[in-house]
Amino acid sequence: MRQRAIRNLAKLEMTRAMTTRVLDAAAGGKNNFSADRDLVRRYDQAASVTTTAARAVLQFLVRVVRHLAAEGVDQFVIVGSGVPSGLPAGGRLHDVASGGPGGVPARVVYVENDPMVLAGARATIEPGTDLVRVVEGDVREIDAFLDDRVVRAFLDWDRPVAVLLVSTHSLADDEYVHYVIKRVRRAASDGSYLSLLQTTFDGVPGELLPAVRDLLAMTLPGHAIRGRQEVAALLDGLVLVDPGLVWVPEWRPDDHGAACSGRPSSSGTYGAVARVP
């Protein structure tokens, strides 16, 4: 345990923005550094959407977890969310997961690769509950974290599991991202669910696109962008939950605030939930 903590500390990068921390910063969380907050300001100056887009993504995740908990799912693997601290007390994803019919306790595994996120979540969440585990892992090493001892033992993979892939933006290799989806499908039992989010430029006005593209390449190199057709191809063979593949504010909006400045495309993110047949 101590060796892992030292390794994580050595990997901590405070001067370069990280996607998970940017999401947290834009949503008003505390698990971020000045580099992450500076990037939020730069994007807001360029396109005036970063803060509202981040909140739309977090609201989507909350609605997905709430919906699946209501469907009886009581096991969740959440990959690359940053364990957002911008969510209100009692409204964090693992809290929502246990809010299904009858308040059935749900087991939640957060998979993260950012040292600050790992340290913060382990210090603030794990000590207070036996229902949450925070595991070091990376969607770019899908086999490793799906075979992780904690992931295998803490969840019952013979029963339905909901896997939320928040970090497809880190998978620039199209062949590999298809492999990730297939690998999750093989690991999960029938009746499981797969949810994914994908950053896109589809909704960026033409006059802003060059500046936004250049800013992304400069500040978050390797951040994968995909169009709707490419995202739909990732979900081929899965049964999409209504309303299908949509802008994240359009996925089952409710009274918890799904709007994104009145224009769903300003979220810059597609979202979908699919049932594993």
C-alpha cells in the first residue's frame, strides 16, 4: 500500500491540466489545481461553454446511475469520472447508486488513474462505507483493471453490472476503443449495462472550430474527438436504452437540471446507455 502511494505521488502532475480534474474544476469541485482552473477559463473565453458543459456531463452521470438503480442494478463500475467533488453531499454517484427501490445498497467501484483523485477519494469515501472501492486503473489498460483482484472479488460478475465509461476521450486508437467495448461486453453477464460519453466537435460553430481545435491540441494532446456516426459504431450490437445516442442534456432530462444553456449541443458531449444482450 505504501509503495503504491509513493508511486502515485511521483506521478502527480500539478503544472499540466488533466481531463478529470478539468471536469471537476469546471463543475466547482475542489480536486484540481490552478493549471486545471486556468484551462477552464481559457475554454470559456474561446467558446463560453466549458462550465455548463461539465455540469451537463455530471448531471448525465447522475441520471444514468439513478435510472439503472431504479431498474434494479446494484453493482457499478465507473471509469474515469474523476469522482467529482462538485456534486452535492448525498448526491455523489455512489450515493445515488444506493437510492434504488427500497434503498437497496449498491456496490460501486471507481477506476481512476490520477494520483490526486485516487488519494482524495480513498481518504474521503472509502473510510465511511464498505460499499465503495477506489481502484487504480486506466481504460487504456482495460484487461489489467478488469482482471484486478478488487474489481473481480468486490463485484459479482455473474449478475448484472453497470459499466460507465466516462473516459473514451483518452482512446485515440479507434481499433482499441472498439476492443474496449468488446472486452467489457465479454466480462459482463447478460442484463448488464454499458454507458459511455464521447467528446465531439459536432456542435461547435464553424467560426469557433479552428480556435477550439488548436486549443485542445495544445492543452490536452491526445484527447480523442469523434462524430456521431463514429460513436454509434462503437455501440453496434447493443440494445440502446431510450432515447438512444443523444447530447447528454437530452438523455432522460428531469427536474434535476438537464439543460445546458438552452442548447443541448453546447455540452459538446454525446451520451448513451446500452443493455448488454
